[in-house]
Amino acid sequence: MKSASAGLASHLSSGNPLTLATCIEITRRDGQVFRFTDHDRDLTVGRHTYLASRAYARDAVSAASDMSVAESEIVALLDNAAITAADIRAGVWDGARFRLLMVNWADTSQGSITLRTGWFGRVQPQDDGTARVELRGLAQALQQQIVRVYAPGCDADLGDARCGIPVRPPLRANSTAYALGAFVRVETAPSLTGSYREERRICECTTAGTSAATPPSFTTTIGGTTTDGTVTWTTRAAWTQPATVQSAPTRASVVLQADGIEAFASGWFDGGLATWEMGANAGLTREINTWTQGTRTLALFLSLPNAIAAGDVIRVQPGCDKRFETCRDKFANWVRFRGFEAVPGAQAALEIGA
């Protein structure tokens, strides 16, 4: 059931001409928030202003009882500064969260009714200079069948809760309780750029407690300890590594500077991720095809939409092919392996018994 304030409910049931408009709040995966309305002027609802922009128009909102994908879309004009064809092709808007509201534009103090919340599905540029965005409701996720597969390979993703490898732990927070085994990132060199501030280190909580109100001076010596309030942190090597582009032969291949990344053997980052922290592609992530140690070359599976420049700062993380041997030898994480390495393969299943 939709809820509305007494004033907005009275307006809807008054029988007088309705003065309604819709607003949409979009939160992209990079954390940026955008607010638009289909009214002909900006609307302030609560503490937020929704921009009247030709870049936003909606279709009818509907829902189905079988939890299928709803027949709801918005149309975005690509001449708006916030929504560009290049960003759409780069996947910047994929998976963005949204909240669709209805308001009385003649009296926005009446509040709003939430029509739908969810996330963006397909985002498709059109030949007429628009992009159609499919709106997926929260219930649609319940339609998907999710089961574990009985197979030799691991069905966890590197770094998720089931895997447990601290690929990208959160930054340490002041006056926060930490449990034994928790990992954090600490910016031990704030004067450096991007992930370089963490100096290729993370910290593991080896004595549970509460962090101090102000951060102490953390050691960067591997295996060294730091007392932080009642927490003891032990410094570990980070899985995610900072790197700087030396040159870019193509938009799908970069040569990295020799500032520490050259220590990693060929293949270490194969199947991993490279995220741009600086440059024209900042915020974009691409999967790594191959890493060649001798030439310090990362080859990406997909090209980036914008030119890659020398000096761009990226962070790279290793890949995992989900084999038991990789989990054991590369990550020392075999106790959390989520596959069934002893399952016979297809060849064994087709063999004729003696």
C-alpha cells in the first residue's frame, strides 16, 4: 500500500483538477546522486531540489503479480550534461538505484508518494539521441532462481563474504568496534594520490576492541602491530595494488610504471579488475585479460571509452579462476573454498567400468 500525507491524500481525492508531477532520484554505483522531475520547472521536495530537465520523461508505471520485469521505462535525452552516450556505453549508469516519486507541484509541502524503487536494468542508446532505461522493481529479484551448483569450481566471487579474501576492505573509522579478524584500509601517506595513500598495506584486527577517537600513527612494516584505542592491528600486504600508467598503446592495453607493480609475476592479475582513479576514465572498471610482468603490460577485455593518458592512476586486483589449486596456492584460502574439487568430471562419468 502506498502512503501519503493527509494533504496529498486530500488533493488526490478532492475531485479538483490534479496538479501532479513525478520526480526521480538516481544513485549511481559510484555514489553520485542525480534528481530530475518531469515538471516544467524545478521542484523542491523536502531538503532536495529536483531539476526540470528535458533529459527525463517516463512511461506509465505498472507492476505484475508474477514478479516479472515491470513494463516501466524512462527516456533520457543525451543532450543533457549529466547523461551522455559515452557514459552509457561505458556502463556508468548500469545498476544505478532509483526512487520514483509523485508530488503535487502546486504545493510540494504536501510531501510525496513513492511509486517505485529499484535499480536500472537495460540502458540502451537510441538513434534519435535518447536512451531508454528499464526500471526494475525490488520484487523482480525474487523471480530469479538461485541455487548452488555441484561442480569442481568455486561458486563464490573473489572478495565476497563467502570467499573472505579482503580484496578491498573499508577504511578505518574512529570510535568504532572491530571484531577479531576484521580488515581495514588506512591512509598512512595522505600526501600521495589515490590508492598510493595506503602504501600497499591493509590492517588485520588481531585484538578486538574499539578504535580511538583520533587515528594513531600506523606502522607499514609487514607483521608489525599498532595499538589503536583498545584494538591491536597487524599490518598485512594489500591484495589491491596502485599503479600509474606509463603509456597506452590502445584503449584496451596499458604499460605501467615500474614503481612496485613489476614485482608481480605474469598471470597474477589475469581475470582481475583494473579501476581508474584518475584521468578521463575515472570511476570506470575493466576486467583484465592478461598481465605480462616483463613488459609491465595490462591487456583489458574491453576498451575504455576515453583516451588513456600517461600519469593516470589505477588500482588493480588479482584474478581468481575458481580452481581449488588457485585458492590454495595463490590465496591460501582453501578452508573457504566453495567448490567440490573431488567431483568426477565428464570424462569419468562416461567411462565404462571394468
